[in-house]
Amino acid sequence: MKPLQISADTAKMLAEKLKLPIEQIMHMPQHILIQKMMEAENKTTEE
């Protein structure tokens, strides 16, 4: 599987928001990354 086609800045922002290492973000399947982003967004809207 090839790395996601996102910029380094975007990967850094996602890593901070999801509290995951940048390497894990870059090699995560796109559908799982989207799911984790949705979960993080739901947590922030509930608070």
C-alpha cells in the first residue's frame, strides 16, 4: 500500500489532532483515517 497523498503539514495537523505518530497517519488506509477523523470530530462536538 502506498502512502497517502497528503502534504507534510496536513499529516502533522492530523497527527496532533488524532494523537497518533505521523508515520502511522501516512501509512494508514484512507477509509480508516476518515473514520478516525469523524470520531475525533464527534468527540469535539459532544464536549
